Amino acid sequence: MSALLAAVVGLVTGILSGCGVGGGSLLMLYLTMLAGMGQYQAAGINLLYFLACAPAALWSHIKNGLVEKRAALWCIAAGVPAAGAACLLAAYMETDWLRRAFGVFLLAVGIKECFAKRK
């Protein structure tokens, strides 16, 4: 039964992830809280899961005309070097500072989203 439940959770979170809901976060909750997996192992599985789900979602969004190709190119051109630099910086930061910085970032994004005007 647990293999069937895991397959259903994977399917549902994959669909939600493709819709932009945050299926990876839901998968992390399932793996850590219900499946009893450690956080680091669950995070590794979540990254592998993302590699499988993201191309299908991207293809679907491109097919439906939901991707602005020019904006995507700019994001890729800026994001790849920034991600590399951030990885190097994070390797030299203390874990507590990294957690705090990420927490502040999440709070800032959350506050911005709460007050954002919707079209």
C-alpha cells in the first residue's frame, strides 16, 4: 500500500508542480512528515523529482504560449552566473547565517506578494 500511496503522491505533486502550485514543497512535506525520511535525503529526492517534472511543465507552457522567450533568455543569461556565484558564496558562509538570510528573503517576498496589486 505504501508504494501505491507514494506513486499517487508523486503523480499529484507532479501535476500541481506543473501548474505552478509548488508540488515540490508538498512532496517534501510528505517525505519528511509521513514517509519518515530525513530532511537532507528528502531534499535530494525533491531535486531529482524537479529534474523529471520541470521539462514536461516547460514544454507545456511553451506549447500554450505562456513563456516570454526574450524574458526567459535574459533570466537564463543572468541566472546561471548568479547561481554559480551564490553557490561559491554559500560554501563559505556559516549555515546559521545562510538560514537567516533565506528566512529574511522569504519574508520579504511574502510581504511583497501580500501587497502586490493584481491585474
